[in-house]
Amino acid sequence: MKNLYSLCLLILLPFFLSAQVEFKKHIFHDATSELPYRLLQPKNFDIDRKYPLLLFLHGAGERGNDNEKQLVHGGNLFLNAIQSDQYPSFILFPQCPTDDYWGNADINRSEGKIDIVFKNGGAPTPFLGAVLVLLDSMVQLPFIDQDRIYVGGLSMGGMGTFELCYRRPDLFAAAFPICGGGHPESVKLYANKIPLWIFHGEDDSVVSAEFSKIMVNALKAEGADPRFSLYPGVNHNSWDNAFAEPDFLEWIFSQKK
């Protein structure tokens, strides 16, 4: 792990020292895959400071290998926040290929609808596994604040967010799954460790709002008190409502372990 840390620092440091505030393109190589990702650095980066790290997981519609589409939803939101220097942080947007998913689930898209059966445990999907390796290596960098690591995402990325919470229950200071879902039994591992703000459109015709309701109820049964924003009349694009919440960014970046 020490060698991985040293290699990661050597590769990434020249990009961190750039004065430009933009999502820079990178490829992360692990033992089995190549993971495209975009990384946004803080404005006026100072190697002697500690910065939060936020991981954002895109939805199924943004899968591919162009290292572009994953920024369609949420990219400008975080770019504007970093450019304004209001929330100096590192923002990480990996991209999943078209033949994989972030969440460990059986997903059937036949007959014009999506049936989802979430798994509890088991190995992560190959590219979520690659995200975990990348994330674990970045967390070790000396300028990352290990008490302020955040994760969120939408749709398929919301599912991945719930999954990362149980795979790394002691890592994250906050999580924000949007129109996602997960296995309710898995919340026992993180219910009282990670603050969550969960979002869903009540009329979601792609990923049923029932998935988020189930997770909220499971978290409450474990004694947690998640925030839950359920938007009446809103279909699958509840990320628009989530990103428009007046305290969305403030809530995330105010959380600390």
C-alpha cells in the first residue's frame, strides 16, 4: 500500500500544482481495469493544507469511456463552487463503462421497465472495485482531510452511494444518494456512522421512490435520522431538485467525522 501511495502522489502532484480550476482528465489503472475519471482541484491549492474529497457517481445514462459524459449532471454545480472558492475541495468524477454498474444488483431492463434486486454483500462490480482502489489511494494523500470524505450520486450512482457506505462505513463523513436504492439489511453497518441526505422524485418511473423509502425506514429502524427529500410530481430527474436545495452544498461540506 505504501508503494501505491507513493506512485499515486508522484503521478498526481503535477496536476495538483496547476493554477487552472477545471476538471482534468485522468485514467486510473488497477490490476484488472482502466478507470477514466475527472478530478477538480481546489482554487489556490496549497500542498500544506488539508482539503475535503468528494466522490460523485454518475447514472447509467452517462456510462462510457469518453471521460466526458459523467460531468453532465452535477459537474457545473461543483465546478462553480470550487471556482468561487466557497468550498475548497477535491471533486472526483469517475466514469463507469457501458457494460458495468456501480451497484451490486441484478438489473433487468426488459419489457420497457427496470426490475432491480439489490444484493447484500458479495464482491463489488469490477468498476466499483476500481473506484474503491482509487479512492483508498487518494485518501492517503497528505493534503486530503480524512475527516471530510463525502460520497454521492444519482440513479445508478445513488445505488453505488448506498453500497459504498456499507463497504467503507468508517470512511465517509456524509453521503447523498439521489433516486437510488440499496439492500435494507446493509444499513446496519453504517446507519449510526454516516449522516445521509436522501432524495427521490415521488413519481419516478425509472427507479421507484419505494427504494429510497425502504432505505429511509431501515435507517430509522437502526436509530438513524436521515434527511429525506421526496418531491411530489417529480419523475426520475430529482437531481435537479436536489442540486437546487438552498443548503445542499452547505450541508455536505459542513459534515465532519
